[in-house]
Amino acid sequence: MYTRKRDGEARHFYHPNSAAGGHCPAAGTGESDIHARCVALAAEALGDRFDSQPTQCGIEKRIELEDSYLNHDYRRADVCLEFESKNPYFGHGIVIEVQHKNHEKNIEAATYDYLKAGYSIAWLSTSDFGTDSLDYDIVEEAFQSNGGGSYSPREKNPLYLVRCEEYRYGGKHSWREVPSSVLDGTDGYELCIGRGCDLRRRYDEETDSYEYGISSGLPSYFRPKLLRKAIIRESTFEDFDSWLTQTYHISATEKAMAAHPEVEYCRGPKGFHEWKSPETVVSNSFGSSRRQLRECRYCPVHLLTDSERHRHDRMYIFFGGPPDPDVNLGAIEKNPERCKHRSHGPEMWVEYCPKCGDTDPQ
């Protein structure tokens, strides 16, 4: 729907002619009557306020994006008033989003996208609306107040609204997979391990895109202390015990697991490996252990790690059992050739090879 005012007529809404290339995307979307009413009132308020300026005001307006926080190609705004020429304060236009029950969006991501595209954004709740109108002064006051839920591209750099430090300083999220062995019967997903971020995503093969807004799949009984013997501390400065005593946050626990590839599936009681004390394979020039070999407490799996590499490039090599004594563990850089048993043959797959103990024999 769009607003229109002709000579001798009151301002009213109309559906674009589908034969002329228009459509009504709001029709049939199942939006609540309250939300739809507020959206219409917001469009009317914007149209009345900027009636003297050349603008176009639309509902469910599609805004194309070039640099999106969550890699979207576009955003569909509840209401968007576009200026024919760039406004010195509001930019290309003003977007109003109405938050009501199930229509909630990721405010941080949407705000970033609109500001990055050069639009101002105002977030309103249904309580801001009257019975048959929206007082535009409410919108204006929100833009003028600090933290009023409204932002303009002239006064707010979108990066300042981003909590994720990885994105703020590097321009992208740092995604890591949360091991499915610790999830409570849900499909696996990725979590951004950047400081201040708790975004999760899951790839949808049908749509060939990522789904965001994923809830944590950790079981209710899960607590950080369960990882005490599962996470490898390569340095004495990694005070994991101190971290365990801090306030429990689900996203912090997920990050600890997602950032540590050694938390992998095991047939043991917790569902993931717990490691025995390490055996030094190679020492550095100071005599400290650099490359270490560990054995799982509950299964034959062994793990070789090298602590002198950067965290993101650190080496984690899993063996299905005790490594072959002829293999030079001090020089190996990748997993050795898998066993020759039938379960490891072409187009064969089993979860666990009973011959060699490999838990991932693909």
C-alpha cells in the first residue's frame, strides 16, 4: 500500500496496479491486525509530515543492500519514506519499524543495514500509537534523544552499534561450529566467537542460505565445569578454573566449545573426549612442551597438538588409536592415511571403525 493525496481529496492509501509492475507484499502475510494498523498509521504520519517535499512513501518497501551485517541482499521495511534528493539529516529516507509480538527483528542487524544503506531508522512499539493516528512528535523526539531508538546516518556510524568486536574491527564475523555431540537433539549450527557477539546461524540447503536467530541447543543441565577435562590449555595463563567460577552464560560456554576443535564426539559418558595428562613430543628452546600427545580417557582416540601456532591455525590431529611408532610425530603436519578396513573403503561409512578405533572414517 502507498499513500496518495489528490486535490480535493483527503490523504488515503491505495494498492499499486499489479499490471503496472506493482504488488501488495503485505497481503496474505498473516500479519496481525494491530501491526498492520500501526504500519498504515506510521506511513500516514510520515506522509503528512513531509507532504511539502518530493517523496515517495511505501509499506513493505524493499531496500537493496551492498554491505549487510548478516549477508542479506535486501531488507523489507515496514514503512519507508524516500526523498527524491538526499536529505542532509535523514539521508536517502526514513524507515519505521513497528515491533509487535512475533514481528520482532534483529534490531542490531537491521539498524546497521539501514544506516549502512544511508537511511534513518526509527523503532516504534505499538504503545506509541493512538487509536487512529501516530503523533509524529514521538518520532521526532526519538531522533533527538540519545538512545531513543532512532538513528540517522549523519549522527551515527553503524559500526558503533555493532557489539561484535570481530565485525567492528575486521568487517566480518568469526564463525565456528558448535560440536553436535553436546547439543540437545538439535541440528548443528555455527556461533560467532567474537567478543560481545552471540549470533548463531544454520545453513539451509533448500534455500541455499543461512538462517539466523538460532537459539542455543545446549541441554539445560550443561554447565562449564563439564568441560574441565575436555578443553586443552596450552598455556598456564589460560586460567580456565577461574573462568568456571564466573557467572554462567550459555553463549560463553558455546564459544569455549566452538573455539576448541578438541571437543569432539566420544562414546564416553559425556559424549565428548576427556583427555589424560599430555606426553611431550617436542620441546621448545626454553625446555617447555611445545608439541603434545594426549589420550582420551574413555576411547582409543589420541590427539596431537602444537601450541606454538596462532589459535586460529593451531594443529589438531586425531588418531583412531595409538599412533604408529614409525610415524614421526615431531614432523607430521596432517592426519596420516586412514586404515584399510572395509569400513574405510570407497563409498563406505560407519560412525566408528571397530578395527582401528577411528571415530570419523570417511
